[in-house]
Amino acid sequence: MMIKYQRFLIRVLVIIGCLLWFPVQADDLVRPDPSIGPDEVVAIQLMGLKNNDIIETDFGIRQAWNFAHPRNRMTTGPFPNFLKIIRGPGYSSLLNHKSHEIRTGRGLSEGKTDNGEMWQQFDVLMETVNGDILYFSWMVQKVVSGQFQDCWMTISVSSPRPAGQSG
């Protein structure tokens, strides 16, 4: 488990290093790929949202949108709707947050849907710009067909809850 985590950490650091070292534009978003693991998808989205406007306005939101599962996109509608949702009162705490922790050990659930799609759910703890600690449940699912076949993508993110509350 430790070696898998170290490889994951190295990949995330390389991606972040590339984003900070090279001039980046909207065309340079990380794209879904079957080689990107489920925990990496969550990390990529969270790092984008944490650094939302560093590269250009709403770059991080566009990065998160890139990994939104096709079914999630059908629910939210096109990108402008997704943008409003993330900037709205329910999810704006994701933007420019101070820090986050993805629980990949005991906070990880996984299984298969009725039609055989693989899924994983992660616990995410986040410190907001105001210093509040929030909990999110982040669910990713492997796409089984179409343009993103075999890619892990986010199917849902729970509403934020103050850490320590169940529900």
C-alpha cells in the first residue's frame, strides 16, 4: 500500500510541478486517461480547485469539469451550469481552499454497480480559506464505453459538512 501511495504522490507532484513550471493555458488541462487512477482523479480535481485562478480565471473549475463523469455532466448540464454550481453557496468552499486530505485507507469504499461499473468513494477533509474544516464524500466511477472508456471520472461530490458530523 505504501509503494502505491508513493507512486501516486510522485505522479501528483510531477503534474503540479509541470503546471507551475511551464506556461500553462486552458489547452493544457490534464485530460482523463485510463492510466490515471481513481485517487489521482480526486487529487487532480482538488489541486485545480485549490489553485483555481492562479493560471487564469476558473482554470481549476475547468480542470474539475474535465474529470466529471458523463452521467454527472448530464445531471449538471453544460459547463456554464457546472461553473454556477461550483461558484454557488454549496460548493464555493472548494475554491482556493488552504489544504485538503484525501483518505485512501480507512476512508475508502469500493465496489461495482448493478451493471458492473467499478466505483470508489473517498473521504476528503478540507480546510477552507476561513479556517473551517469540512468533510466531502467524493465518488469516482470507471467509464465503461464511449470517449472516456476505462477512465476514472467523478460521478458525485457530497455537499460539504463540518468535519465530525455524520450524515
